[in-house]
Amino acid sequence: MKVFNSRLIFFTSQEESLQIFERIGVDSYGISAMMPKTSHFNIFIESIPCYVANILKQEMLSIGGDAAVNRQSVSCKVEKTDCLIMGTRKQLVRLIEKLMLQPSFLRGVAEEVKQLLENVDRKEFVFKTSRREIQIGCRTLVMGVLNVTPDSFSDGGKYLSAENAIRHGLRMADEGADIIDVGGESSRPGAEPVTAEEEKRRVLPIIEALAKKVNVPISIDTTKSEVAKAAIDAGAEIVNDISAMNFDPEMVKVIHDTGAGVILMHMRGRPKDMQKGDLTYFDLIGEILGYLREAVEKAKGFGVPEDNIVVDPGIGFGKKPEDNLKILKHLREFKSLGRPVMIGTSRKSFIAKITGQDSPEERIEGTAASVTAAVLQGCNIVRVHDVAFMKRVVGVADAIRAA
């Protein structure tokens, strides 16, 4: 016979734990003291000297947490070890305080842990472009896809004429698109590259016309600095670069000089060959995080302000179907980069592997499920083909996340 009503509670935000404390009637001092104990974190540090790992483990044990290290690290039979720090927020704050009293290398660990906590906590961003400041955080933004190409995987050729493309851009604006992403070169697997001149011929009339008719930020989907500069001059204000500015060394200068916003995406290889060969990752999330962190630091090193940067883990770009699912499942980890996160799952083939729908236009339900998962995992921008439909999906997902 059940005597008490009891349940397990898994807090997904500090707001939820605050509500429970207030329901119990905890005083304000008690709330501030106990709130950090409701948030648990696992911080993975790769390849550190054994003596450092041993100190971290001792310090964590001394404050009630723990750290996992290689079994041979205590005897220093291995030179280095990975380390997983496990503790509550309060314990990690205490760890930071203790490490700041240690030699410089450990102070560096403390600074990194502190930055990780601050990044994960961050809910609001200002995304600066060459024309405005976009507020990100209170809701998920929807980027509408406008492919002005004959060979895109989903809608190639559909908006190749300027008239059709402009009409579709205006429709997406009416449907509530927060950003319109115009692309003149397909990035589908196996796609052949086009010249900068051809790319400009396709996109510039569309951008010029839309910039005059809508007050919606326009993004240019390109890896070429020449195309990006011309598009910005025509009215675009964001560059969506699937190469994270790695294909064209002049791209970072264009971003810096124009003040455009930039979206840095992870990809292995190039569209023509990115799905060929060995697609195996030793550490999928870790490798993508490392790539994007390096891309952000490179941009900042060339003077691009941090507020001008968004990151994208690159669903479908050099990944197996199961990799795409893992990225969605662990998307919250990309918040550790401290930048807004964009995701593009719309109509992609990994959805068909699950639902069996060969036609991209038939993958709308699968897209909706992946978009919902992304929003619940903290995604800030979703890139989609079906703006009106996905606006409703995102609205419900945002409401669930904020409940």
C-alpha cells in the first residue's frame, strides 16, 4: 500500500528548481545556497598530464564530486590521460576557486571550466550583421531556404527564374521567415562547383529585389569571397559559409570589412566528395566542437567580432545517417561554444533512411520531428524549406521548452 506520493524530478532549468523550492517554502538564502546543487555537469578534458588529472580527481573528491581518469594515471605509467569531471554546479564553482590557487596550468583549467559554465548558462545573444542587430534567445528563429540552382537536392530548378525566386522569397517573408538564405551553388552530395560569375548571375538580381521589398535579413549561402562581397553590396547582410571560411582565404577579410554576420559550419571534404570514403569519426561531437571552436577563434583572430558569429554542426555534410541523429541528440553540448547554434535538417536524406520516403518533399513530418528535437536541445536557428509549416512546429517546441 502506497503511503506517500513521491516522484523523481529531473530539472532541465534553474527556473524549474526555483519553482519547487518556492513551493516547499525555502527562504531566499536557502534557495541561493541549494540552487547550484540541482545542476549536474560532466566536463570532458582531453589528453592532460597525469599529475594534473590526479590533482583534479583529488580536488573533486575532496568537495564531494569525482573525476574519471585512466587506471594507470595514478602510477603515471601513461604520460597523459583524458579526464571526465563530474559534479554539481556548486562543486564546480568550488573547484574553480581551489584551482585558481594552484600553478598556472591548473589555473588555465579553472578558466576553461568557468567559461564552459558561463556559455552553457547563456540564453540570449545579439547577432550583429552589416545592417542590424538580431535578438536571439527568446524564441527559435526560422531561416527560409531559397535555392537559385538547377541541381539542389530538394528544389533544384524550381526557383531558377528570377520571377519565381523573388515570388518565393516574398512568400517566405509573409510566412514569417526571420532570415532568407539565398544560394546559387548546390551543396548536395556529389554536386559540381560553379564559377563565381555564374553564382553571382543567379543570386544578385534576387537579393537586390528582395532587399528593396522586405525588411527581413538576407543571407548569402556561398563559400566564395567574391560572391559574398557582391551579395552584401546588393543587400545581403549575413554570409552562410559551409566551409567555415576555409575554402577561400579572402572570406574572413570580406566579413571583417563589411561587418556582415557569418555562419560557420562543419564539413569534412567538399560537397563533391564529402559523402565518399571513410566517414568514421573517432569522437564525432568532440571533433565537430574542436573544428568549430578553431573556426570561431580564427575569425576572432582576424578581427571579426564574436557577436557576428553563429555556428552550425553541419547535418549531412560528411556524416553518416546515425551521426546526424547523434548530433541532434547531443546538440546542447554545442552551447559550450558560447555562440548561437543553427541546424539544417530540412528534407535531408537521413530522414528518408528512417521514414522510407524517397521524395524530399515528402519528408516534412520527419523534418518537423528533427526540428522539434533541435529546439528542445537549445537550437537558436533552424534552416528550413517549408517556412509556414515549420514556424508552427517551432512555436509549439518553443512553448514546450519554456514551460
